[in-house]
Amino acid sequence: MSVATDGLHCLCPPRFPAHLDADGRPLPKLFADHRIEVFQALSARATFAHWQTGLDDDIGRMVLEWLATLLDNLSFYNHLWTLEQHLATATQEDSLRQLAALTGYQPRPNLAAVARLAVISDARMPLVLPAGREVTSEGNDSHPALSFETMEDAAIDPALNAMTAIPPRETTFDSDFVAIGGSFRNLRVDEPVLFRSSSIRRAAILEEIVNDKFPSGESYAELQLDRSLSNLAGLDLGGIEVKSFVNQSEGRSLIQNRLELQGVQPAFQEDQEIAAIDGENGTLRYDRIIEVTVVNRVLIESETAPVLSPVTRIKLDTYITPGRPHTIFHGVRRAGRLIGAPKTHMALEDFDGRIELEEKYLGDDPDHQGDFVVVDAENRSVAISGSLDVNPHSRRAALELTSISEPAVVLKAPLRIHGNFAEVDQGKTVVETLGSASGRRYQTFRLAKKPLTFLRSDLSDPQPAIEVYVDSVPWRYVPHLFGVAPEDRVYTLRVEADGQAQVILGGVASAGDKNVAARYRHGTTGDNPDAFTVNTPAARIAGIQKVFNPFPALGGLKGDDAEDLRFVLPARISANDRCVSAKDYAVLSRNFGALAARARPYWNAVRKRTAVEVIAVFDGGFDAALANELRDYLAGHAPEGSLVNVVSARPAPHAIGLRLRLTADARAADVKRRVRDIYFHQFTGLLAPRRARIGHAWSRTELLAPLDGIEGILRVEQLSLDGDESASAIAQAADEYLDATLDLEVVR
């Protein structure tokens, strides 16, 4: 059969817009779509206005059904169209989308990313940040500036704005910060101080005492010494004693290692430790006495009665310069307790479950419990939960921690703790007058903005963020119009691949003037902005000084393209929208919005029965809230009482080295670009997260197979896996997926 066409007309009587193929024929559509388009085209003619009565014996309805059937059947009289009817041979995305519709699968649209904003208020009292307030993100090379809106009202308390954590103190000796607690005593400037551990003894002259306070209010004394005590570095502070010398005597050095003091000195004993300062050059000696003797020195010679003077001679274990006067310090006693400086780098586990705060708490709820975020000086963020502990008199506050998302992450001081949050998701709300109802069924209205936003649901596949009103009365969204009666106030959507949506009224709307309106969200791109980039309110918000997202946005997803549909439809047909086998759980996880998923049964030891664990990959990341939504969604499609657990897959970094020999006429840049697309193209790449194979061991053959279709490659000269040219495969754990980097070299 041939069809005469000039690009807009076919043998059918009505003139209506349609997508045409290379032969001028309308592309294959579902019978219901043909029926609606024919009805719209014919009913626009005054001659056929009475056809809308819809009586069973109405000739108009018969012609309508006949034309729709004819257009549906014409698809089978063209070889190209025949190919487009099959999943394996279809080349056009419209065809694949129609095949998806036949299976009941709605191709995933762009899904909105969700972000948590930390909010800093400049108000004097608590306030409510209302839902629907717009905040934009910064643009970058991968996406432009994006619009987000607050999802619901958020309570903001200025007292929880931004609190500064008092860092824990170091517990090991640091020669750059030698300090003792506020209860120091027995220390004098220009005298020696003894530092003694179980194995090391060092003395230094105290040059200055600097009194100060830590942010916590605790006083301390920092000691400025005449020398570094680096040989004590790293020792436990609790194991180092700080001693001062009680007594001071004057003496003079004799030969080599002896000191002489006037009179009898009973305070000196063998094995005693003393400090001696050379009176000429100020050199400090810290020594141990190895011998003490008392002798009489003759002051006046006389044969009958010489005048004698007793002296005490001390022999030391080290050499001293003879003939020098020395000041000798002896008799040690405790001078204080060493304390460490506040840490500059720390993990939250170093706080031992309690974070002291610098600021006094000025809020009305000293028993506040909830979520907080710790942000360090380099914009690293860690989520925590805890409860405030406020001293009723001083109003000093601390956080008693109940959970830490990443206790071992090293953070840099100062640490700021934020306790006010607002949830936002991508998209911008508009209210739009769609047009005037004509009183006919299946009236269609095109939305002015695109793409229409879709939101995840824990009960069904992603749902459109739109409300339609006729004469200010809300109509209900349904996924299709099958079985819909004329009096039903329902509508459905026809969404094109680019997100452009049309509203189709399923019932008869009363004729009126501009009485059809919609409130909907648009602008969802599926991108996930980085941390600290969702930070600009579209307009001044009273009481709000600053907002930012301490963590990257997550959950955003670019919608299905042709290759996605070809990939998922066979499994979707098998799953049939219910979870029976483990594979069904994986397929429906992808419907929910996961990039990839794997499911496996396991024995739940607590519940004493079999359960299913779903391991999923989400673009932008994974959090507990998203896991709970997916678990509820899967449980809703599984037999009652099924146990489902959802966890995040872990990226396993591996390096792939590839050396390719090119043909003489090949362009190296083109070959490199094609190879990288083969492996890492966002939608079709073998190793892209969208095609992630969780728990799969990648063999050399699998990794090399895609290269066969690239022109310009003469042969593969080398393939190395993590630097090993002999490795046969990349093994992965059951919850890992390959996060590969490619080192590509081309030679001629």
C-alpha cells in the first residue's frame, strides 16, 4: 500500500499535526493516541460538531474508530515501521517509548534532586521558613544555575544557628606548646624547670610565663623556655612530670666534673639530680650526683692551730668547665600538670560523645534534641544527632551525641555546628492559565514551561508535580484514560522525551473562558549540585541571613533515553510491577529512581526467616531517608509481610591501562573520544554508573569487546588491570561496583 503525502497530508480526511518519518507517514502510535488526535482534528470542523454526542449508533463515532484503526494498521505496511514495532530493532526513541507504554512502564523522566539546607537566621526569635520559597544553585560546567524550592514549612531557631565547638586537647607532648593548668605553682622566671618521664629527663630555663584561657574558659600558663624539648615529643602528657627546684646554692667548679660549695651541705645525696647554671655564659647543666664528700680546707696555715673551713665537694656524671662560678638548684618538687593545646585536626570520635560549645545558649529550649551538622574550616561536613545539655546558671552548652554519620573523618578547626535545616527539591512552581474548556472530551492543553517535574513516591512510580483545576475545581491525575466516563473529573499527561507535557482532560469540562488552570513544577534537570552551591535565595526572606547545603544534593536523575528503555523493558515485563524474585526487586528499584540495583535473599537471624537485601546505586549519593523511601516502595509491591533491607553499593576504584595501535589514517583525538564514550558515556557507557553491575567480576574479554566497533584501531597492544598486565579479571565484593579510571595511550 502506498500513501500519497506532501509532508502534512495523508489519505485520511483530517488534517492534524503528526511526527512524520522519512516517507512522510506518521510514526507508529498507540491506537488510543490515534483516536484522540483524529477526534480533535474532526471535532474542530463545524460540520462534525454534533459527533461529540458519543452515542453508540452515531456515525461520527464509527468514522472516528475506523480512521484510528486504519492509522494503527498502516504501521504494518512499511518495513521501517515494522522494525520500529520491535524492541530489538527499533531505532527511534518515540517508538521505544510507545513500546514501553504498551507494557505499562512509564519511562523515567528527570527526577528532582533533594538537598538539605543549613539556615542561619538574623531574627531575634524563632520563626517559620515557609514552603515554596525559591533558592538557586551556582552553575558550573556540567549544569547551569538550578532552581530549588523549600518542600515544607521549617521551624528556625536563631539559638541553633551556628555554634562553635571547643576542640578536644592534645594528649601527647608538643614542644611548640608547653603549658600547665591554671593551678600552677612553684615556678619562677630565670630558674630551671625539670621535665621528667620514665625514660627521659630534661631541664630548661624558664624565660616567661604567659597566662591565658582556652575557649572553654579554663585558664592555663604557657611556658616560654630557652630551648626546645623536641626529644619529649609524642610522649603521653600524663606520663611527664613538671618539677621546679626548691633550693638554690652558690658554688664553683673544680677540675673536670666537680663542684665545690661552702660549708657542710647535708641536702646533697648520691644519685640526686641537680641543675647548675654557669655564672659566666649562662649554660645550664642538668646532672646526677655520683659522689658527695665533705673536706676541711685550710684558710690560715699554722703549725699549731690552722684555721680550717669545711666544704662540700660534689662529683657529677658529666664534664663541666673548671674555674667557673655556678648557681646550683636542688630539691625538686611538683610545679604543675602539663595540658595539651586544643587540637587543630580531629575526628568527632575524639570528643568521646560530648562536644562542648563556646557560645552561651540563649534559646528557650535547653532540652532540644535533633539533627545537627558539623562543618570544618575546609567545608567538610559530618551529620550528627544529639541533645543539648545546658547549664542552668552559666548557660554554657554542650552536645551529647547519640549518632555520628562518619566518626573517623578528620576535620580542621574551627568546627561550626548548625542546627537549623530546610529541605528543598529541584524545580520551580508556576501557576498558569492553560486555556478555555470547549465542552468536548479529550481536550488537550500544552504546558508553557518544561520539563515537567516528577517526584519519587514510596507508593508508586514517580509522580508528576502538577495540579489541574477547571472552574477552580481540582481534577484528579490518572496514568491513562482507559475506562474513564465523561463525567469523571480526571486528566492524564502526555510527556515527550524532552519533558514537554500536555494535559489531556478525560472528562467533559464545562465550556468557559480561560477556566482551565494548572499549578505545576518545572525545570528539573536531574543534576545534583555540589555541596555549598545551593545558597542564593531568589528574593529576600525575612529573618533569614544565609542558607547553604552542607552536603551535595542527591537523588536527581536524568530520565530514560532510548538505550535505557531497551535495557530495562524486558526485565520490566518480567517483573510485571510486583516483587516475587530477587530480580524483580532490582528492576523495581530502578523504576523508583536507582541508577542500578542488585537484590539477594538472606537469612534474617532476628526475624528467623528469609529477607531480601537490595544494594542500590543512586546518582549524587545515598542517605537514610532515600533508603527508607525505596524500602517502603518495594514493600508495597511485595507480598504482605516481606522483609526488605536497602543498602548503598560501594564504589570500588580500579585503574584500567590501555595501549592501542592505530591505523595510519586514524585521528588519535577521535579514537580517544570514542573509546572514552564506549566506557564512560553517561547513558550508554559500559562502566558508567547507569550501567553498573554490582558484585560483577569484569574479565579482560568483557572490557575489550566494545573496542571491536571503533574504526581506526589496528590492535590492542596492552591491557593492564591495576598495573598488572597478567591479571585476568577485576574481582568485586557482592556490594561493590566498578568505579574505574582509564589511562589511555595510542601509538602508531
